[in-house]
Amino acid sequence: QVQLVESGGGLVQAGGSLRLSCAASGSIASINTMGWYRQAPGKQRELVATITSGVITNYADSVKGRFTISEDNAKNTMYLQMNSLKPEDTAVYYCNAIRGGRSLLNWGQGTQVTVSS
């Protein structure tokens, strides 16, 4: 089974940017839809962005216009470019394959994103 490892998180001031990476242990070319999730302290994990067939993207309203999801099949890596970050974006960010609205793979450790005011 493909395993995913998130990286690229860190501490950034409001208005700043970060680029998260989701590296797969195997090919992701056969995975139709992948997505980024986040979980803030005391809150449920939420889906923030998806990418289907490498080109069709969808975003939660809260991040639309600020985040960009992409993938590079040659590198077996998915990315989340986050711009104009807000304190409310603070969370642990996870990636996963998605099928039928459900996460397909085991969850990794995620990567912490902290946005200061």
C-alpha cells in the first residue's frame, strides 16, 4: 500500500506563505483523487482541497483563492501552496487518497502549520 509523508509545515506570520509536500512511497498516478486535510486543536479533521486526475481542483470556501493544490506524478508528490495565511489556518495538515468521500490510506503524522497574529 502507498504510504504518505507530509512535510513543509512551520511557524509563519499572518500574511505569509508555506508550501506543504506530500511524498508517496509509490506511484500516485493511479490514484484518481488526492486531498489535503487539516485538524486544529479541539476540532474535527476537515477537507480543505482536492485534486482529481491531476488537473481538477476543489477548495473549501475558507481557503479558496489563497491555497493551491497540485501534484507531480513523476516525483510521486502532492503539494499545497498556502498564501495569505491566517491564524485560523493553524492546524496539523494531512494528505490522503480519496475515494467516495472517504480517506483511502492510513493517516501519517501530518505536518504542523502555525500562523501567528
